[in-house]
Amino acid sequence: MNKRVQAAESIILHHGANREELVQILLDIQKEIRWLPKDVLELVSRRLKIPISTIYGVATFYAHFSLHPRGSHNVCVCVGTACHVRGAPRLLDRVKGELGIAPGETTKDEKFSLTTANCLGCCALGPVLVADGEYKSNPDSAELRAYVQSVE
């Protein structure tokens, strides 16, 4: 049994294999292994006795879940209206240039993932991004480079 399946098994047992806790189980698994691989979803399906189609339905309905590997560091750029009019497209271009990936992608070394959000709830700071849970108001290229280098 591989490490991620072992981790998922432990999480399922922690929740008592309670099918009513499907979303929380998926959240805990993703927090642990950063994504929801097919073999893990099949395990969840078997242990909770829920059809795999239902598991995939939940995993694809919520934008938080990822069926592809994610980086250990996530950068999310707000592209909502307030941030957009304040320069979010330029900020997103800077981030893409620094990371070398587009939104929805993960660097080959699985160090960084880039996502976008329609609103991060801090319009007055716009344009804004969240890097590993820390909000940054319109960081310039030097600040982005410093962040990337600080986690390498």
C-alpha cells in the first residue's frame, strides 16, 4: 500500500468510515496529500460504500478539490471586479512570469500551484493575491521573486 493510500485509510478510520462525512474526509485527504488521486477516491468509495461516480461528483463540484497534483505552495490571484479594475490582469501576468505556469497548473517540481479566485474578500487591497495564506497587496516583481526564493 503506498503512502497516500495509507494516509487516506487513516483519515477514513478517524472519521469512522461515516459516509455522511464524505466532504470532510475529502478535505482532510487533500490537506494531507494536496490532491485527490484516483486510487484514493476508489478507496474512499469502497470504505464508505458510496459509488465512485458520487465521489467524483463531489470532488468536481467544489472548486477547492483538485484531481491533479498541487504544489506544496499555493498562489491564488484575485480576478474579481474590484481587483480587475485595479490591475489584476497585470498582477496575474507577473505571477505567471515568475512561476512559469498558468492558472490551474503546478510547477514540474510540485513546489507551486497557481489558481485564481473571483473574490478573496479584501477589495480595498486590490489587486491582491494570497500566497500560502498570506495576503499580499499588488506585489511587484521583486517581491514575487523574493517570495519564490524564500520557499525554495
